Amino acid sequence: MRNRSLMLIALAILPVLGVLTSALPAGGPDAPSPDSGAAPAPLRWWKGNLHTHSLWSDGNDFPEMIAAWYLDHDYNFLALSDHNVLSEGIRWMPLTDIVRRANAEALVKYRRRFGTEWVETRGSQADESLEVRLKPLDEFRCLLETAGKFIMIQGEEISDRAEGKPVHMNATNVQELIRPVGGDTVRQTMQNNLRLVLEQEKATGRQILPHLNHPNFGYAVTAEDLAHVIQEHFFEVYNGHPGVNQLGDDNHISIERMWDVANAIRLSQLDAEPLLGIATDDSHEYHGRPGSRPGRGWVMVRSRYLTPEHLIRAMKAGDFYASSGVVLKDVRFDPSSKVLALEIQPGGEATYTTEFIATVDGGAGGTADRVLPTAASIGKVVHVAQGLTPSYRLTGNELYVRAVVTSSLDHVDPSLKNQKQQAWTQPVGWSN
């Protein structure tokens, strides 16, 4: 009798269960419906700086304070890139060294921003034995990061020397420290350190962005060096440090001119992809004194998501521009019409001049038949436009074209005499 009652109950509820289960997607109640996929996040621009120094090497502020500055100034990502060190492990720094490098207010400001319970000290200030613990990235990033707003990325400036000259390269999104290995020449040193970066990327399955820093610092790296290390795809076309010889001198070309010379060699002689240009702060000074201060140069990266992997993939695809103040709403290159078109974000009373810069092919046929363009044909201004929607159609003779937008407004914190706000787009229209 009991079994018969249970059977009748089961028969009664089976239709109800059928209705409920037919409404559930395959794979269980938590599985998404196959025809109700979430709309992809929209493409947007993310602002970030990839070259920054803290007390972990030769900067003069605590890493949390530096990250907070960038967060407060509407950046979306920041890579701390101290010299030959990652901010990890236990490290204490004497307050006397901090005061000598920064000022007596550094610890006061640190406590004011993050609280006395966060700031760790030991020893006594009375006998000058007081030390402050430098927090590692993985410990403090939770205080600052917000999904879709601001992230930290682990970086390193691999600082090496060759032929008596400084050879520095940044690696963004590293997992393990990369120790500089040197080389007999500047070019070999670049290649050796770059190889270590690429090996770590392959071994970890982690997107890493290597870029060559400030080539005119110590006049260490030539355009020919940049051209021939073809595995390197990024370099700093603008670095906000006042001591990097951005404009060159009577015996050395400017860094922007170097960009065009290196790419002329790559595209006309080496059948290699062109270098892409990055702008950075290379900031060391955070207390208002002269030096390499934050906020001078950055990259704007177009990506759907604010993650290191998506940002780096977008940069490797060339979907970014460098800036020292000018904001671009859009950058488009149409391969079919061969038109590079920009849309500039208005800024107050500013007016904008856009120069389209190209290098003209030095010869027809395959790479073996080409000759290096003449000096006058390298980095030549082929079109100048005013207004907010400049564009240029390639004629077919260019190895590439890129654009430089210059505002009538002065840079808010110049590192160069008479510096204006600018933006640099990447070379397009090339093929190999």
C-alpha cells in the first residue's frame, strides 16, 4: 500500500518536474543558456604608465604612495619597474636613507594616506635606528586595485651595461626576476636580455611586454642597434626624465628621428616589422622637486578588458598610442582605402596640428632589391592638417606612415624647453 502511494505521488509531480527541467539550460542550473551569451565588453581606451621607480631601487617614495598618485590622477594601470629587483619579500629601509633621498615628510605623508596600522616600523627615531618596511606588490595591491578601474602590473627595468654605456630594457608583467647577462656589444646585450624575457614568456605562458628604454640616455643605443635587434618591437619614443637626451645634440639624432631611421632600415633592408613607440614617465621624484616626476608621458591602449594579458595583446597588435597630453578619441587605418584617420578629443581652447610622417621606399621589388631611402626620404612630413579629424591617404610609395598631433597648449610639467602636449600614433601601411 505504501509503495502504491509513493508511485501515485511520483506520477503527480512528474509533469511539474518536466516543466521545471525543460526551463533549465543544459549542464545544470548554473550553466549559461547557449543562446543567451553575455554581450562582449565594449572596446575602450585605458591609460597607463609602464616605467616607474620606487624606494625598492632609486625612486624616492613608497610604492603604495606612487600607485595612489596614479590612481588619483585617473590612470587605469601602472607597472612598477625598479632596477634589477622585484618588489617582493621582506625588506626594511632606514628612515635616514628615506629622508636623504626624499624628505622628512615622506613618512608623515605615508602614514597620513594609509594609516599608522598599515605602516610598519622598528627601532627608534631618537637614536636614528628607525626603519620602515617596504611592502611588496602582492601585499599592497589589494588596497588600490579595482576591477575595471585600476590595476597594478609587476615590472622590472633590466639595467645592464655594454661598451661602457647603459643598456636598459623594461619587462612588463614578469613573474620572476630577470638578471642582466651583458654582452660584448650594446646590440648583443640587447639581444641577450631580450632573449631571457621571451624565454620567460614562453615558459610561463604569461604575456610579457619588453621595451627598450631611453636609447639616447648616455647616447648608448643607436638607430642601427634598434633596427637590427628585430625581436624587439617596442621602444620609448618619449621618456619624461630630463636627462635622457630626448632631442639629441649636434652629434646625435633625436629619439623621434631615431624611430624613423630604425624603421627605414627594418622595412627596406631587414624584412622586419617596425618598432612601435611608447611614452613613459620613468618617474623617480614624487615630492615636487626637479627631476623625473610622474604624469609626463603615458600610453593609451584600446582593449575590452583591463587585465595585463588583454592590454599587452592589444599593444602587440599595435592598438595603442603614446601621449604627453593630447587625447585621441579614435585612431583608424583602413587597409583597403589606405587611409589613416584620427579623431582628436577637444581640450579647452587648444588647437591641434597633425603631421603625417612617412618614409618613402628606396627601391622596388623584394627586400634584396631594395635600397635604404635617402636621409631626406626618411621621416618626411608628407601632410599637415589642422582641426580635430585629420586624415591621410597613402600614395603607395611609403614604407609606412605615422601621425604626430601637437597641441597649442604647453605641457603641464615639461621635461623639455618649450614642450607642447603631443600624441604619437603607430606606423601603419607597412607589409613584409
